[in-house]
Amino acid sequence: MKPHATVQLLPWRSYLKHFPNLLSLFAFLLSLLALLRYSYRHLPFQFNFYSSLSPQSLSPFPSPSSVLTSSDSSSPSSAVTVSVSSIGANYRAEEDCDIFKGEWVLDSAAEDYYYTNTSCRMIQDHQNCMKHGRPDVDFLRWRWRPDDCELPRFDPRWFLELVRGTSVAFVGDSLARNQMQSLLCLLSTVAHPEDISSSNDTQDRRLFYGDYNFTVAILWTPFLVKSYDAGGGYTHVFLDEVDEWAGRHLAAFDYLILSSGTWWTRPCIYFKNREPFACNYCRPPAAANLTRIGLYEANGAAFRAALDALRWYKGAVFLRTFSPSHFEGGPWNAGGHCDRRQPEAGWRLEGMELELYGTQVEEFRKAKRERREIWVLDVTSAMVMRPDGHPDVHGHPPEKRVEMKHDCVHWCLPGPVDVWNELWLYMLSLRQRRLEKTGV
């Protein structure tokens, strides 16, 4: 009979000599898993997210600085009150300073800029001016100086402490996205977000900063009210109907930044009660029987509808006012360009841009009287003086410039658009101080 095979066991002490090697292997595998997790969360987002996106004062109106003060100091239910700590100890925000009135001054020390197009990989291609060969960098050396105080540099750590445990939605058009991209780049020196979007829709994204429990979202609604491309060169705009962005899901956000303006210059047919009643840039036969109304009336009606739809909202609403374009030599579709190389203090709003700005300020004044927490982030006076800050032809590679129009609407990144978030951080700091004083 064939004998059974037997297993010869070694003395137990002989296994101990391999134990340190096993521990080293285990530690190496844990390190490799951690590295893969970081790469999965951050690098694909930085390289791929924005490369997939599609392109899209000096006035007779009173300064809206009085609107800076909130009429309701109630705190969002999910916000975390942050006491001033060592992180923000050097940040100074003065209550009695109108940060929206001032001038652009040349900063000889501006070589130390917040970020570059290589250090921040979250810049949409159409605003990546340096990548596409913009030859000068002087437009990065100007800083906004209010008349009565200093505007501190953007402090990403202080910002993230202020918004810890909260969320913000940029609501509106492609300039809302331009501001969100600027914020992501300003924060990129200290933190990177995870893309937690629930769909592949590039117009509706959500990003999460896990270390700060802070969420940033973009919600696409260029008119703030319901609209769609009707063909024939017209957009149908429903002035009394707000679309899905204003749904109850907004309760998850502590801050809203509303942005609308440029799309109102397109030919539109306006609806009320689902019936067409007016138009701008009216052309027969589509608009033969419609009333011609100005942008002041139409834009005002849309803002009223949007604000009425937010009566229930308990968070803080910021209006980022109209951002002017700077076409010279013709309109956007007939040879207009913007190739200036420095700020122009003498530039003024006029025509329909002046109407849009005045409408926005007036509608938010009315909303403020209704005791909602509402603020005006008035970038208009600063940006009207920056004809040098647009991509112009440098939003496209040279081989595509023949067929593409000059972009004098959006802003280069990095560039003067970063001041929008400097101003917003100043306002958040003032708001936080008031909340701490009231003990809310």
C-alpha cells in the first residue's frame, strides 16, 4: 500500500526571521493604495474636467454700497460659525469702506501672482490666454485699490475656514462659470476638490473639498428664467417662469451667487403666461405682432421672478453685477476685437450695458427691502476699466483663429476676474464678523 504523504513542519522560530520582510511588504501595499486613491480623486479631475466644457461704476446709477449691508442677519441652518483664528488674524475687512469704488494701480511686486496656467490645471481652454500665446503679462500686474481702504490679497486658507461645512452654487451663465474657475484656481495652492457630479452634464457640476466639508456647484441658467433656443436666430424667454435651478434642492446650499447679463443682448421673444407678448431685435415675420420692449423691462421682470422664487430660501444671496464686454471696431460678429494692453480709467458703460447694470442694482434694492439676506457683489465699476483682460484671439490656438470670433466677453485666467473672489472674500469676512457680534 502506498504510504500517505506527510507534511514536515519547520520549527516555529524559523518563521520569525521572515516577519520584518512581511511587515515591509504590507506597509508598501498600503502606501501604494493611498497613492492610487489620491490620483483617482484629484488628477483625473484636474486634467479632464474643464477640458471637456463647451464655450459658451461709472454710471448715473447710485452706488449699491448701501446694499452691501444685509437686511437680515440670520445664519444658514447648516453653516458653521467660525471664530476669527490665527488663520485669518492678518486679514482686515473694514465696515465703512466701499470696496466697489476705486482704481486699478500697477503693482511692481505682482510677479508673485496667485497661480499660473501651469500651476492650475482647472482653467477652461477658452480662458487659458497664456497657453494660447498671449505675448504680454502686464495685465496681471494691476490690482484693485478701493478709494478708502486696502483690499487684502485673497487668502485661500482663510476663505476655506470661513466656508468650512457650507456650500455655494454659482447660478447663471458662462461668466458664473468663469468666476467659479477663478475660485478653484485660487484655492488650488492649498486644496483640490473631488468631482461628485451626479451626471455627465458639463453645465451642472458639483465639486467637494473633503478636508473642509465644502461644496462648490455650477447651475446653468443664462437668463435666470426658463428659456430655450427656438431656431431662426431667436431665444424664447419666459419672464414669469423660473426653471429647475430654483427647486427645493437649493436648501442644501448656504450661498448663491447669481450671474446674468450677456445673453440678454441676443434676439429674444418674451413670454408671459405661456404667451408671446414682446421681443427685442424684432424681425418679421416671427415678431410681426409683438411689442418691442427694452432690456431694462425684460431683465427687470426676469430678476423679479427669480427673486420671488427664492422667497423661501434661508441662505445668503449675492448678485454679481453685469460684467461688461469691450468690443472695438465692430460688434462681436462683425470684426469686433479687444486688443488693448492696460486698464482704461476713462471707459464708461453706455447703452444696453448701462441698462442691464441699472436694472440689476434696482431689483436687488427692492429685494433688500423685503428683509432677505441679500448682497450686491458689484464688479461692474472695476471691470468696465479692464479692456485688456479678455482673451480676444488668445482663447484659441492660432490655427483656429480664422474661423473663431474674438472673445471680448469672458476673462483670462489668471487675470482681472480674480478680483471678483477677492471682493467676495471681503464680503464674507464682514458677514462673519457681524454674525459673531450678534452671537448667531
